Amino acid sequence: MVLIKKSPAQDVYDRYFKLSKQLKYNTYDYLPASNEKVKYPFVVLSGIEDNKSNTKTELTGSIVLTIDCWGTPKQRSTIHEMVERFFHASIGHINTENYSYYGQAQQQSTRILIDTSVPSSTLLHGIVTVELQVQ
């Protein structure tokens, strides 16, 4: 049996999930349904893209992770702070147990939107798109 180590995509996902928990954010790997009793603000690690570029001897490419921060309009400063923490945690050299990554500031993006998709609700939706180069 061949031992396969964790993929870079799973490694990045796990790193940011752990970081979110360390920052004491309620963190989910799915968007809770509107009938679930969740406390705002919370974080959802929603999408991950693995752009592999293999050479004969090494694995390279990039990992793109989308992090969603959800809160109420009164939590605007908290949502902004959450988004900025994830943004700044994605710049420079990042080493995990399995891989080494590099994030350039211009490869990261942040947005904060008003969301009215939940009936009778207005929410703030902070979106951080993290792109890390596998080194």
C-alpha cells in the first residue's frame, strides 16, 4: 500500500480552519441552514481550488481558498476585522507540517457585501479569497 500524504488543498483548508478556531470564531465547513440556530458572526470555509503544476520531481501550483465571514449589520467592524485577519494571515511565507507556501498581497482579495438572501434578514457577508503558491 502506498502512503499518500495530505494534498496541498486539504493542508491549506485544515490550516485556515484551525486558524479560525484559534481566533475563537464559530467555524463551519458548510453554510448552516437558515433554520439552524447559529450565532453571528461566524466563518464558513466554502470553496477550494487546487491548481496543480507538477514537474518530474516536485509538486507546484497554487491553492485558492474562499473564506466567508457572516454577521449582522451591527457587526460591520467585527466582520471587517475578521476579513483583515484572514487577509494578513495569507501574506508571505507559510509553512505547515507538510508543505511550504507563499502568498503575495496582490493575490489576496477581500469584499464585504450586503446579503438579503435569507428572508426577512439583512446580513453582512465578508469574503476573503486566499491564493497561496505551493513551493
